[in-house]
Amino acid sequence: MSNENNNFSRITKRKKKKKKNRKKLLLYLLIPLTILFITVLSYGFHIYTTAQNAANDSYEKVGRENETSKLRNESVDPVEDNVSVLIIGVDDSENRGYNEKSRSDTLILATFNKSSKSVKLLSIPRDSYVNVPDHGYTKINHAHYFGGPKKSIETVEDFLNVPVDYYVRLNFEAFIEVVDSLGGIQYDVPFEIVEMDSQDNKNAIHLTPGYQKLNGEEALALARTRKYDSDIERGKRQQEIIKTIVKQAASASSILKLDDLITAVGNNMKTSLSFNEMKSFVSYGMNTNLSLSSVSLDGTGGKMNDGLWYYQVDEQSRNDIEHELREHLDLSTSNVNNSEFSADANEENDSTTK
């Protein structure tokens, strides 16, 4: 009888010990999980606050009536509507001393479609011969010199007959810091280049062909160079570099770099997007099936009587792009301004080349 009691006692003790050990194990697991949860939550809050502060500091209205495009019947909301964003790249570094009188080096019109979760990117050649409202026909990159983002938006809308709902203006420092904050990007350099850096130091950047990691200065030099191919190919190259940066920024390995990434952009950006409007674009970045495609304008380049080199956009190509982008925004594709554009452009070309 005593043996049975002893056995029962031993079994009871083992059960209690196992239960105690399980509690300890659970406790040991809960402690790091709790710490991890608090850390992630705190980091997420920190990132959110950093992004909000950066957005608030960068916010700058376009300065048009109701902040709505003249090609829209009513205002849009990126949470619900298909919208467009004009990305303006400028060189306003202290070294150049241009301040607000800089010409745009890069113009990319991005259209966003909510239902298909797709984005189209159009690079507009900086030397495109277009009408700048109130200033006549000249290179499209002069529009920013005449009136900053507002004049650039007016010019692009007049040229393409596609509404520009928002703008984002970035300087080259933002581009450099974004790439560097990501630890560089992997890119297939198509040809050997020798270029100056962002501080105008000659031959400071030397890249050989091939797949390699590029830092911010190197990526900028490759994106900006025009000596080795055409303005159209330059635009395509910029689109591909942007796609590479977006993919890298959205990767899991870049999560802990978001703080630096947001700070890099915020310090070098002006935009008409509010913080709440910016948040609506997250759904595009989080979508694994996001379609990011590029479109381009065909044309020919050459000197005119003023001795300057211009890019003459082919009217049929311009017309096709207008239809494609308007369709992507779910807008009417009726030829509202096509005849006006063709007549004005042809008249101006005749007077210039005589």
C-alpha cells in the first residue's frame, strides 16, 4: 500500500514539475515576444510620426483655384479616385545657386488606377518643344524657371491634355540620400560612363558596363547622363532606375531603413500632397501584383534658327499617349485639345524655321 502511495506521490510531483516547467517555458517565450511586439509597435509609431512631420514640412499648395486641375470637373481624392502626380526633379543645390529659378531636369507624369492597382510612368524629354502658357514656345524644362511647379503643371496639362492632380518636387540631394539610405541599388549599367558628380567635380563618376551596386552619386550620374544615347533613352533609363528604387524600398530588408528614407526625402521635397493623401498611395506599394509600366513620346531632335537643340514630339505619338493616360485615369478620350495643339505647334514651327 505504501508503495502505491509512493508511486502516486512521485507521479503527482512529476506532473506538477512538468506543469511548472511548461509555465516557465511559456513565460520565457512571452517575454521576448512581448518585447518584440512593443519594439515593433514603438518603431511603427515612430515611423508614422516621422512621416507625418516630414509630410507636413514638405506640404506646399500649387496655388490654383480649389487646388483642382482645370481639366477636372470636380476635385479628386486619391483614396477613391484615379489620380496623376507630376514628379519634378530639379538641381537647386547651393553649388548652383539657382534657388527657385532652376529649370527642371526631370519631368515624369505618373498616373494611378485604383481598380487595376497599376501605375503608368511617362518621362517627358526636358528639351521638348512646347507652349509654356504666357511665355510661348520653348523647352518644357524652362516652365519651372518661369513659375515653379505651378507653371510646370500648366505646361504639361496644356501639352498632353491630361490633368495633373498633384506634384512632387525633389532635388538631386533627395535622390542621392534615398539610394544611399537603402544601401545602394543593384543595376545593370548599359555602357561605360565618365561623368561629373552632383558638386560638378569633373570625371568624378566612372562606371563600367555590367550588373553592379550603385551608390547615390553613381545612380544619379547614370540617370542624368545624356552624352551616350538620346533624351528618350535617358527617360527610359530614369524610369527603370525609379522602378529599381521602389522595389528596393518595398523589400523586407529595407523596413528598418524607413526612418532614414523618410528623412532623406522629407528634407529635400515639396509636394501638394497632404499626409492623409500620401497614405492612400500605400495600397499601391503593398500590392504584390502592382503593375508598373513605362510609356514614352516619340519624336526627333535638331537645332532651330535660334541655335538651340529641341526635341520635336511626334503629334501622333503625343495623341496616343494622351489617350492612353486619359483612359488609365478613366477619363473621356475625346480629342478636346488635339486640333488646337496641332495648329498652334505647326504655326509656331513654321515661323521658327523660316
